[in-house]
Amino acid sequence: MIINKNWDLDVAFEVINDRYYPGGLQSGPQRNRQIETWGQLVGKTKALEQLDLLIESCGSINKMSQSIRMNSGSIKKLRAFFESLPDELEMVEDSVQHRFIEGEVCSLEEDLTHEFKEVKGNNPAKSIQNLVDEYVVAFLNGSGGSIFWGICDDGRVKSLPLSIAQKDEINKVVNAKIGTIEPAIDPTKINVKFHSVINAEKGYVLEVNVPKSNTIGLFFNSSGDTWVRVNGCKQKLKGLALQDYILDRMQ
């Protein structure tokens, strides 16, 4: 059975109960596992919110028990399962202080959690705006990490000369792009940092730090496209590759 993460909990019970008869020796536990899978798909916060809303709409746990045909003990176990789910977003940050020197190779390497981007042209905000959502989505779908604008592929620092106004503009375009990601995420979980660069007047390396998502579902940009990190690179998923990746995550 395919679980739809857009279902509310009452809809999930209605659809799943129709497929797996509540109370059956085999179908009953199967029904409960399917509801738990729904919780994994929607994440800890929404699962608990929906459970509280369903109890409130029914009037009590006992009345909810009658409505969804699940005994109160199982409802309490379901809450415990939802509470045991990991937080949706887990911060992934380097423990060391970054030190960037203009023209020199930095101590970082491109890998699953670090991406380097050189900015060309005279409009850094536009260059960042064009790509930031793709990299944020890729990191959310993987192990989290940081994108560094102002570092070449070989690790050499080529800083961004930025005024205060340009830094403000970059903050705005990054936040705007984050706001288009689906499903929506808390924008405060994406940290935007401007690291000063030694030997570069008003030169910065921009870091966009992205948390790791602990949910099963994938994230997409406003066009419905998605990416993952593979061997330190961003890779777009579509067609059978997307289908296989989703199945692997669910297992």
C-alpha cells in the first residue's frame, strides 16, 4: 500500500482501515504498522500535532478509539512511537573555526557535506540565487552540510567582494529560495554565514549551512525537481532513478 504523506491522520485511518481490517489477528497489526509509516513520512512534529487534533475533534481518547477502531492502549503506544521519531532537521556543522586566506587552498575538501562554488561576474546575488535551492535540496535529501561560495573546485579561496547592501541582498535571495522548497521547512534552520577572508579587503566566503533531514520523504524545489549528493556532487533525480531512490529510503 502506498501511503500519501499529504493525508491528515483521520484520512490516513479511514483509508488504511478500509484496506486492513481493524481488530483482525493479522490485519490489525498491519494497520498499526501502516499508521506508523504515515508518521515516519510526515515527521515527528506533524504526526504529534495531528494526533492531538484528532483527539480534540473526537472529544477524548476513548471517543477517538471508537471512531478509528483502535483501542486506547494502542493509541498511547502510537503516541510513544511518534514521540520516538527523530527531530525532522538535525544541524550538521563543522566543529573547527574556518580560516580562509585569499588565493590559498583552504583546509576543507569537497565531499558529501561540503560543496565549493566559484562566483563569476559582477552580480553575486544573482549567481547564488540561480543555484542555492538545488544545493539546499540536495543536502536536505542527504546528510546535510554546507555550500561555500568563494572557493574554487580545487579548494583555492577566491573571495566575494561584498558591500553591506550586497550581503543584505544575498540574505534576501537565499531566504526567498528557501521559502519555495517543498515540503516547507523552518527557514531559521538554514544558517547563512559570511566568513571574512584574510588578505582580501571586504572579501568574504559565503557559507549556507543545511541541516540533515531525518524524514523518509524527499524535498523538491518550486519546479518539482529534486537532487541528492553522490560522490561529493549534486545529482538530479528523475524517472526510474527517482523511483528507486524513494524505495531505498522507505526500506
